Amino acid sequence: MATPRPLPELVRFCHPQKILAGARLPGALTDDELARLYGTDVATCQALAEDIAGEARRAADGLPRLPGRILALGDSLTDDLGSWAEILRYSGAAITNGGLSGDTTTGARVRLARLLEGRPDHAIVLLGTNDARRHGRDGEPMLVSHDETRRNLRALDTALRRACARVTWVSPPPVADAALGEPDLIWHVRDVAAKADLVRELDPRAVDLWPGWTADHLSPDGLHPSAAGQRFIAERMCSAPSLRAAS
């Protein structure tokens, strides 16, 4: 049986309201209902969320305000309440956080039409880490094969370029497979590196997060960026040629 995630991780990464919105259910979660799902009370939930938001506000200091309506498409590296997307929001960007924890390139294709209803000017895409995920024994295949990742990236790119004036691709950053704790949930840096290569193959101008990435940019789980890692990603976004050209 998997170990339940600590409450701060649940609040940071798990957002049931996004799942409900994706299913186009007519209702919405109240604060009380959301707190019950997290197994806590509203005050505790809000205090944790505010602490994480404070990280993003502090990390936004000194970053330029990016222009236009921006869609941030990704997984938990983006869905994180303290993510690069939230940092850019606190720097003044009009950004929609389209991250969904656990998402793959396949899942992003399913969600994309709904996310494009906001008519973004610019899409920034950071996907691929969960495509490399393995479940069960070490020999189990990746959740999404390299061939399927390649097909999905091309399909996403085509759809995004039809809808947006600009698209910025971002390579998934390194992980530290030795630091990943659960034996039935496995990432290997070699697999993530191969997914990053597929993003570079799709767009040689993609923002590459591998140069300059250090152990300090990873949280203790070896998978998610630390606060320093999220700031690093946001800084790289702000220096991307497609974003500089729009300024």
C-alpha cells in the first residue's frame, strides 16, 4: 500500500478542482469540501496555500512582466502552487496555470481543447516527466513510450500553433532516481533525458533546463523542483527568444 502523502504536498500538488473542471462537471468544490478531501480544516488548508504562494511571490522579485495571455501547459512541475507559472503570475503575467499533477503528453492532448478556450496568445509547454514514469518492477515499461511521446509532442505542437501566436517548448529537467522513495513508482534520469531529447528534436529552440541544473534545484523527493529550481525555470522562461521577441 502506498504511503499517504503529507498534507503540505497534497495542498501543493493535488488540486481536485482541476480534475472536476476537466470532466466539465457543473458544480464546484467549496473550501469546506476541499479541506475535507485533504483531511484537514479550511484554516490549515489556506495557511499552507498562502505559505507556498509566498515562496512564489518572493521568487518573482526582479523578473520582467511577460506580455500577452499565456497558457502554461504541464504536469506537477507546473501545477505546483509555487511553480514557475505562479512565479510568472506574481511578476505580473496574465497566465493560466494549465498544469495537472501526474499528467502525460497523452493526457495533455485530451485536455488541450478546453484549455485553448481562453484564447491564449502564447503557450509554454513543460511536459514529458510523467511519460518516463514506470510502475511496479524496475523492468516495467514507461507509462508512455518514446514513439508515443514523439507523436503526442507533434500533435500538441500542431494544435498549439494553430491557436497561439507563439509556442515555447521546455525540456523536462533532470531527476535524481536514487532519491525517489516509492518502490512501485519509478523514474530514471536516463528515461527523462530521452524525453528531453524528444522535445529538443521537436523544437531545437526549446528552453533547455539541463545546462546549469544542479542538485540544489531539486526537492528532497528527487523529482520536483525546489523553490530554487522553480526560480531557475522561471528565469529561463524570461530569457527564451520567443518571449524576448514578444516584449
